[in-house]
Amino acid sequence: MSSRFPLTLAVLLVAAGLPDRSMAQGDPLSRFIDRLIKSDPPAPAPTPPAGAPARPPAPAAPRAASPKPAPARPVAAQPAAPRPAPPAVARPAEAAQVVPAAARPAALPSTPQAALQRVNGYFNRIDQLTASFVQSSPSGRSAGRLALKRPGQLQFAYAPPSTLEVVSDGRSVAVRDRKLGTNDVYPIGQTPLKFLLKDDFDLARDTKVRDVQTSPDGIVTVQFDDSATFGGTSRISLRYDAKANVLRQWVVVDPQGFQTTVALSDVDVVWRAGMPD
């Protein structure tokens, strides 16, 4: 089951020179962040002062005596009734193998409209997703783990030496620097994360689609513009594997022209109940 696309939020939002929007620890988003990534160690047991006599262990509570079982009464032996033979069950020559819907091979989309519908359906069927990610940007290369719960909740945990966390509580996205102790918070609508976070996402409706291509090996590439991102329009390219039914990668070019690529691996998805195959 089970992860929580910093489309480069650390790069796109922090390095882009956005204003500081740090929040107080009493804010609901800060409490949400703390529940996700703050793990306080248990308080150590108090140490007795030097020279104090050791306190003897408390005596164990006396065990209640177990009641003795009553002697079994003899029962007259009864003749065993004949057991009926089980009914014959017709078995097919070869049992059919049940394949999960997500693992069934699907025909490749034959038109750009069908490919776009396939990508929309993939995102809207996701309930939970976890994956490993590798992020490449002008500032360097980093990796980590993603945990996502739709709609709206995610966590990008960057591996050391990075001290960044990117989290969302469904309304806002925060970039948290654990070393500095800061939370820079932005509305979801102004980040390029909507395709992951929005409950009912439609690329044609919510973005400006520029191109849709399907390669012979089943990779659907969708290029679109998102004009609602902070600072101007971001150009985004998604790569979706139609054969494996999995998101592979996205590339974001921010309003300043900086490009960030995020590649996913070990993707694990829990699908929403009741959604069509």
C-alpha cells in the first residue's frame, strides 16, 4: 500500500526568491507537519541521586489460585453415524488466473484524446501512493521518498544531507527546513502540484495542454502549461507508462526558466474503491 512530487518545491519555491511565510507552531499546518515528520524520543527514566539506597522492586501481586476442573462425567459411547460422501464438484481443466485490474495489460491509446483520458483516469483513481524519487535540478541532485494520500495530503522526505521536507495538508503546501526550523507555506493552487493533489483533476480543463504523444513502447507524454503557479506560468511535462499503468516522471520549467526533473521508482498504489477499471 501505501507515498506523501516536490516538483521542485524546494527549488521552485525556495530558490525562486519567494517571500518568507514561516508559520507559528500553533498553526494547523504546522501541527500537521509535526504529526508527519516530528518524532520526539521517549523521556528517559529519572536517575536517583548519588548515594541514595536502591529502591527494592515492588512485590508482585499474588496470583489467584486457578480453580480445579471438575472431574469429567462418563458418557455412554454412541455409535458413530455414517458420514455422507461429499458432493462431486465439476472442476475445469485449467483454473483461470485472477489478475488485478492495475496489472492487466491494456491496449495503448490510439488518439491524443484517449491518451489524455487514460492519464486523467490514472490520477483520479489513486487513493494512496508511495514511491522513491530522484530529483535533478540546476542546484544539484537529491533523492528521497514520497507518500501521497489523495485528495491533498503528501510528504516528500528528502534523504540526507538535505534537511528539507515538503508536505501538504490539503489546503496549503509547506517547504520545511528541519535545520533552520522554518515552514514556508503556499496555497496549493499556486504550486505545480495540482495534478497530484486535486480530488477531481482534468488536464484539459485545469491546464492548457500543448501536446500529447504516445510512443510505441507505451509511454504517454503530456505537455501542458499551468498559469496559476506562483510567479507566472510553469511548463510541465508528464511521462506515464500506459502498459504498466504507472507515472514514471515529470519535468517542470518554472517561470524563471529553471528546469527540474523528478523520476519515480518502486511506485506502490492503493486504488480508490468503487472506481471503474
